[in-house]
Amino acid sequence: MKETKQKRHYAWTIVICCVLVYFTTSVVTVSLGNFVSPVVNDFGIQVWQMMLVSSIECAVMAVLYPVAGKVLNTKKLRYVVPPMLLLMLLGMFLMGSYSSINGFYVSAVMIGIGCAFTQYLAMPLIINMWFKKQTGTALGICVSCGNAFGIIFNLISAQLIVRFGWRSAYHILPIIPLIVAIPYIFTHLKSPSEMGILPYGAEDENLKSNDNDSKVWGVDRKIAFGLPMLYFAWAVCLCYSVGSSVPNNIATFATLELGQSVEIGSIASSIYSVGAVCCGFILGKINDKFGVKAGMIWGMVFMALGMGGMMLSIQNHSLLIPACFLTGFGGLNMYSVQAPLVARTVVGDKYYSDIWSILMIGNSMIAAFVSSPIAGIYDATGSFTGAFVIGIVTYTAAFVFGCIALSMSRKYRASHASA
């Protein structure tokens, strides 16, 4: 008994694995960002053609999510996640070898396949698999670390582009996680059944008696998809999917609309990531302590402040950096952390994995369709102002839909308390 208390639960080793997964995917994430301007200028193409890479990735992910959900729940994790990470890194590496934008679309397919099994679906499922309490905190730690890595790789990618050219940068960056992260993930990423232990918090008897805890309750998938509350929760996720894609244009906004250098664009994007790092740690704890409604309020307020600051920075460039920081507090974390927590709270934990893998199809598909049009707003109008308005509107709508979903869920659960 004494030995058990002193020993760290293996779930925290899984957190390290997930952090390293985000380390790897953060490298691939910067395959656009700072690269947009030099690639667009070199190939003589429009911005939307480059951003179509992101749309293809999202579409491929959406198609594969149902398969990925089943595979992640039935196969050994170390035989699924590391190979898919390698596929993503290979896709990025090849981007430095193409002579036209069409090659990038091939890499987009490779990255989309890998990402379906490694990031937005896999991380919440793996954390939920291992944590029956402090789920928000654990997920927040992983996402925050991923955002921190985004800062590092944004800065590194900018320097590599300036010093060696964008092609060499594409060749150098994927080698880093290949050495640093993949070996540890392969040797340590396992499921509770593989380890023969209970998830963190599952042994807590207080958890079983807590009537307000969604982890001991759940709606069957077939039933859930016949309930309005699920679709309102899904609307929350879709809004976050659309809105969180807007800050992806920060570097492009700084370099094209504000006329700043690639280095300044990289700094702006990195400051956004600094805000996201801070947010991830805070957001997870807010959800664990105050509930998902508080988390949605957090995202709505900071997206409005950040996007409003972006629009003001067009006239006053000194507002760019603080606006990027504020945007980070509401940006991608709402999609990576808040969306899965809202869905789980509404439908319960019991069948969450099955339901979330289906929801992610829509989440990813809408991201596939909106990434290029949002970037195309600049091509059509010469400004990203319309995109920033979209960010504010979608996060506000997410809060409204979320409140409706939570209210419906409470009523449904009360009427089926004996079920």
C-alpha cells in the first residue's frame, strides 16, 4: 500500500507521450504559416492556393476519423501513433522538393492521414482513456505544451527560411522530432489494458458517488444522434472549428496586409502562441473547477478582444502584438480543449469515444471548407477584417449553442436518472 502511494501513476507518463506527440505535430503545423509568403512569391500563385493545403488535410482527416476512432480504441497505441507521425513528417519533408504547388497537395494527403490518428481526435481520446478525473487539466497541459512548441518552431522556421531558404527549412524541421520524440512515444505509449492498471482517478470511490460528474454517465451513440442536445453541442464544436482557423492567418496578416517582414510575422504568430500556452493551463483548470460554461465564456471574451485588436492594428501597428497575445487566450485551445470537454459533458463519458470520432468528421470537414475562403477574403478585399469578424461571431455563437446544449443535457439526465 505504501509503495502504491509513492509511485507516480502511469497516466502522467502518457501525458509526457501526448506532449511529445504535440511536439511532433507542432513541427508539421508550421509547414504553412511563415512559409506562405515565400512559397506564394516563388511559385507565383495566390494565397488561397497555398491555404488549400490545409483544406485538403482537414478533408482527409474527416474521412478517416471513424476508422481512426476504432483503431485507437482496439489496437496497440504505439503501433498506430508513431507510424502516423512519421508519415506526417515525411509529407512535410517532401514539401521542400516540389517544383509546383500541386506537389504540396500530395503532402497534404499524407499529413491528413497521419493527423487523423495523432492529434485532434487521438489526444482527447487517449487522455480520456487514462484520466477519470483532472481530465481538463491533463488535456490543457498537453495542448499548452503544444502551443509552446509552436512558438519555438515558428521562430526556428523563420530563421531557417531567411538563412537557408524555404526548401531547406522544410528538410531540416522534420528531422528534429524524428530524433527527439518518436523513440519515447514508441516505447511508452500504451493503453490502461496493456499496462493492466486502472485509469487515473478510477479507483476514487468519491468519483462514483458524485451525481454531478459526467464521467459515470453517458448516452448511447445511436440514442445521442437522435437528441437535439447533441446537435447543439456539435454546433459548438463547428463554431470553434471555424473560428479557431482565423488566427492561422496572423503571420500572413502581418506580412501582407501590414507590410511587415517575415521575422515580424513570425514574432506575431509566436506571441499568439504565448497567449495560447498560458490559456491552455488556465482553461483546463477552469473547466475542472467551474465547468464548461465558464470555459466558453473565457474563449468568447478573449476572441472578441483579440480580433478587435487585430482590426485596430491596421491603423495602429503597435496594437498587433497585444492583440496577438489576447487572441491566444481564446484561439485554438477552444477547439483543442474546450470542444471535446463540451461534447463529453453533454453526452457523458460512457460512449464519448464513439461519439467524438463521429463529431470530428464534421469538425474537420468544415475546417476544410473554410480555411481557403477565409484566406481568400484577403485576395478578394485586400484585408483580413472580414475574417476577424468571423472569429468574433463564431465564438459568440458557440457560447449560445453551448448554453442550450448544457441545459438540454441537464434536463435529459434528470429525466433518465434511473437509466
